[in-house]
Amino acid sequence: MKRIAALVAKELNELRRSPSIFLPAAVTGAAAILYPFVIVIIVPYFAGERLADSSDFRLATEVFRSQPEHVPGPLSSAGAATGVPRHGGSLQQLPAVPWPVDG
């Protein structure tokens, strides 16, 4: 137990001398937490279009709803576009669906 305490004390002493060692971890953690909020709230706000009113959002909803084997029950448009299908207790990705091509 004394060895562990000595190692912890040594690490804390090094961190006290160089607190900037936490900077990369703090930046990475902050980015991981903030990116979803930026994408869901800030980008649509500055684009002037609500995420729920997006044509891409409607298309994703239609594609997801057109595959009844992946929908566990009736979902709202928000639930259909953001829902993750479950099969046998394990998470699985949606199958590849060809997007309509204009032209």
C-alpha cells in the first residue's frame, strides 16, 4: 500500500508542477460534449431552419418508416429519425438505403 501511495504522491507532485498536462484531455472532453449541441442547436439557428423542418430530416424519417422491421412501434417524426433499431438486444446499423438521385 505504501508503494501505491508513493506513486500517487509522485504523480500529484508532477501534476502540481505542470497543470497544463490536463489541457489536451480537457479540450477533447469539452469538444466531445459540445459538438452535438452545436450541430443540433447552433447550426440550425444560424441557418434559419429548424432541424425538424429540414428536408433531409423528412427524407430520413420516410426512409426509416419505410422499413417496418426496424421500427419497434409507432414513432413520432423525431423518434423515427433519431431512433436506433434494436434486434435481439444488440445495437445494429440501419441497412444501406439508396437515396433518391435528382436528374
